[in-house]
Amino acid sequence: MARKNPKRRACVDSVRDKLAKMNYGLVGKTSAVQICRWTKNSLRGDRGCWKEKFYGISSSGCVQMSPSVMWCENKCLHCWRPIEMNLGTELPVVDDPVQILDGIIVKRRKMLQGMKGNEDVDRDKFDKNIEPKLFTMSLSGEATLYPRLGEMFAEIRRRGAVSFLVTNGLNPSALRDLKETGLPTQLVISCNAPNEELFLRWHRSSVRDAWIKFGESLDVMKSLKGATRRVVRLTLVKAGTEGEFGSMTNMSKVNLDEYVELIKRAEPDFVHVKGYKAVGFAKERMGYNNQVWHEEVLSFSKRICKKLGSTSGHDSSEPDFEVGAEDDRSCVVALKRIGVEMDIEEV
């Protein structure tokens, strides 16, 4: 384990030092929080991120966090996080989930204090949202590597807040365990490559049988119908000419048909379709001409919707999905299963 290996511990410490310089708020031995620009925008009175528009939860009360900040199985090509600093899949320690959440809240409060005196910030709104209402586990790292994740979700629910889990789907056993220990309000599985060959090249995973495990996670998602809100998320990349992997794409006609089959396998409530942007560390791997613009995302989403047709056994002219929301600023479209409400009631 890392704490028994001086070289490994030095590597972890070096990564943590770099993250601190990148404005990550470090908590405990493996967790972190970062203040999203949409949170700052919302506190200044501007519109928040697409999650606020789609689901009705204010961005000013959102926490972007991870209980395993740089531990991940993958080195995904499109990821704008510093995946080159990944620390593997084994956490050096397992901190207490309640202590992590308490530490995240304290750290977030300190990181936001500088905005309190800003004349553009509504004081009442600031005070109301200093205690977070949404915990989004989408910061660097794979949250399902933290073995007490279900307890953390249960504690978030006990505090009257909402939780989102964004996962790469490589830990189906961890997702199964959440049924017993505590499910998030919304489970999101990232589905960036629709076939095994592209999946292995795209994600550069360290996990054996990664494609098989990913499929098992889609099956777990299907089994959670009615227990939690379920989302399959796609990040579209079109072929370009820049960067080491610039010629890769997941938007061909064949890819679209493959995505449809994976979506049918998972039977989610929502499908998020996002466009890749050459920002952060991603632009070192893929270029600007790999970017997908909102009109292209919307067109691809509508084609998915049409291809999905009916998965309920009735006439295919009555589709199960429709475009539920879109946000051109974030280049994202949400397909929703007909009859499912977008808004989340805070619990």
C-alpha cells in the first residue's frame, strides 16, 4: 500500500502539491473539492450551469468533489483533467465518509469567502448556499474506488441534500453494493466509446476486461429502475487533424447504431449528449478541430432519439425518448424518457 512505500508516498505527495497549486481544496488523504466557475457565476447573479437549467438545482449550492481525487483506472483522451498524474486504483487509506463531507464543506466555505465582499454577490444568496445542496462527484478521479461511497450517499441524503455520481462504469460490483449501502440521487455512467476496440484505445484503461465490466455496469443500471435516477452520458468527438489522437471520432453512423444498442441495454431515464471541447489537459491529446458544436450535438441527439424508437413493446412511431432540455453554452442536450420529470425535488 502507498503509506508503506516511501517512493509511492512521495509520488502521492507530489501530486497533491500540484493539485493544491491548481486550486483543488484537499481534504483528508484522498478527497478534494474545487469551486466551479458556474458556482461563482450563479453567486454573482448570472445563470448557473446546465444542471441548474435541466434539473432545477441552483449552481450556487453545488459542490464539485471527489473522495478519490486522482485515483482512476482510465486515462481518457477527451478528459480535461490532469489524468497524466493518475495514481492508480488503490487508495492509501479510507477516510471516514462523515469526516470527508464535513471537511469538504469547511474547505468549500473557506474557498468561497473571498467572494463574500464582492459587490456583485447577493449576500442573502451567498449565506443560503454556503451550506451545499448538491454534491456532484465528478471531480478528477473515479469515485467508486472509494469503498465507503454508499455510506457517503446515505449521509448526504440524511443532511437533506442531493448527490450525483459520475462513473466510468468499471466497478460494477461497487455499483451493486450501493443498492444495500446507499444510492446517489442520480447515477451517471460515461459512455464515450460504443465498441470494444474504440473503448480500449479511447480510455487506455489499466483494468483487465474493461469492456466486459463496463457492460456489466450498464446491466446494473437497468436493475436500478425506480431506485435512483439513471443517466447514460456521451461525449462526442469528431475527427480532426491536431494532436496525437486527433483523427479519432465516435460520431460515425456505425457508432450511432452502437450507442443506441448500449442505451437500450441500460434502459436509462436520461441520455446526456455533450460536445468535446479542447480545454485544459485535453487539448494536449486532441485538437480544436475535434470540437463538436451545439448544432451538431443536437442533430446527433435527435438521430439517437429516432433510432431508439420504442423499447417498451408498443408501436415504434411512439418513441420512448424526446429532447427534454438543451444548453448551447455548455454544448449539451438531454434526452428524457417520456413520462419522467426533469426537475429534482431536494430531499
